[in-house]
Amino acid sequence: MSLSLRLRTLELPLRDPFVIARASHGEGRSVTTVVAELRDDADGPDGPFGLGEGYPDTYYGETPATMAAVAPLLLDALEPIEDDLRGSVDDVRAALEDAEGLMTAAIGRHGAIKCAIDVALHDLAGKRLGLPVRRLIDLPGDVPPTDFTLGLDEPSVVAERARRAASFPALKLKVGGASDVATLEAVRAVYDGPIRVDANTGWSLDEAIGIVPDLERLGVELVEQPFPAGRLDLLRALQAASPLPIVADESAVTIEHLDALVGVVAGVNVKLAKCGGLGPARRMLERARELGFRTFLGCMEETSIVMAASAAVAPLAEWVDLDGSLLLADDPASGLELGSDKVWRAAEAPGLGVELRADARP
């Protein structure tokens, strides 16, 4: 095995407190993410390295410790494609596609560390070939603009944050608290664009059906994951009763969950940290479209490393929620720029086009 991986856990403060219905990461004031540096020893000590990142969410059973424990197993699993990763563009593309299956065969779940490795593999491959990742994966189409997410808080506080974020083409509100309708009304008073709501499993079926008329009245565009992940029966019942699209998030972790959601919800939210990286996200989005789902590309509270990787597959998404790095008080990664149109643009440099500050590197 010639691939080597270094990991570093970063504790990053948030710009504003960020609380969701099922948890408050770091009490809503900070988040934990893990950055990765992947090298191929065959390149020598001065060879390029790939940057990756994985967000260990305890909801999915992941911590920085589990990521570090599983990483050697996943690197061992990639040994069959190491030679192809050093080959032509076609060889590299095939190897990157094979990486997902090899890691899945080695161990199930563990999306965060798989994401860190997969993203780093794409960055390293792009640097070796002199290609930006977007050209490496050869995915045409435009990147949709991102929305901006507002956490749970008092209605007046959320409304003030909405006013500050009014330049975004859509806002996503975390709901599932005691004042959902009041919060939506306060936000609508200062913002006239589309609003998306995410209950993060925080509603009952009666609560969800009862609030739908208010959601329609207030111009809500979609409802994300109102019920616990396994309650597809509740999701089906709400979608049947609601003219608004219901989008599965915690119920749609990997591509294997999609078939069971057909006829249950209108859309699915794909996140690199859940499904295992850039390559798996592309295949999950493509399969979701084949099955007739409306597609949402989301994120955790990650740095620009994951935002850049996500932007590469964003042409496959109808809705985009790639604001994780914008929620941080200080993003340790640079090179990705958000245009005035709220579209992410990476530098035309090889790989992701993103650099990590020296004090944040593994």
C-alpha cells in the first residue's frame, strides 16, 4: 500500500449560534470537522497531496475517533486501484469510480471518513493530471445558487438574521421548535424570496399536517425530513396530504435508500458526508433523477473543501444548500469564491482549487 493519510480534527466556532430540532452541534456555537491530507508515497516526499474533509455526525454514529480507526481499513481496500490512479485520465476516472465499491465492501456506513478519502482522492488526481476536479469528473451543466440556512432561535432573532441574508435567492429555516409559525411570519416580514423548512425529525404527523396551510400561506417551497428516519409511513402520509414537496434527508443516507423512498416523498437531500464523498454523491444524484425524485444537494457545517467538492456535482441538483462554510466564523480553507449571484466558483487550479491554512493542516 502506497497511500498514506493524515487526519486533523478542527473545532471551528460558528458565526451565529446554530441549533436544529434534533441536536445542537457544540451547543450551537461550534462544530467539529476532520480534514485529511492524502499522499501517494510513490510520488516522493515533494509530491502533491490531496485535501479531503469528513464531518463526523454522532447522529450517524461517527466521531473523529471512529474516523481514525476505520481509515487504515479503507486505505488497504484501495490498494487494487493504486496503479490506475497514476495512469491516464481514463484510468484515473475508472479508479475513482471503483473506489466507492472497494470502500463499501471493506466496511458499511462510515460516510464521513469515506467522504474525506474520496474527496482527497479527487483532489490528488486532479493535481497529478493538471485538471480542475470539475473537468476531471466531466460533468457539464450550471451550478445552481446556494440558499442560506438559519438555525432555531427566537422569531425576532431569526428574522434579523434573515434580513442580513436577504441577498440569497432562498432561505432555509430550521424548524421543529415551539414557535415555528411565528418564526416564519417574522422572516416573511423581512424577506420575500422562497423559504425552505427543515424540521430535522422534530414534528409529529399531526403537527406537520396542521402546519401545512400556514406553510402554503407563507410561501414555503419545500419541507425537509419532518419525521424520524425510519418512519417512511409518516413521510408517505404527509406527502399524500401536502401540496408541498416533502424531501427526505435523514431517511436518504446513501444510494441504497432511494428505491424504498419511491412513492413516499417527492425529493431527496444528498450530502457528501452522508453518502461517502464526491463520487458517491454524483451516482446518488443521478440515480435519484432516474427514479423521478427532485434533487437537493446539501451539506454539513464544513469548510470550503467540501463546498468545492459539492459544487462539482451541483449541476445534478435542482435545489442547492451549500452554505456550510458561510456559517463558520473563520473558514480555514481558501480558494472558493461565492459570486454576487450566490454561485460557488472554484479557482481554475488543478484539483479542488482550495488551499488549507498551514495552522489547520494535519
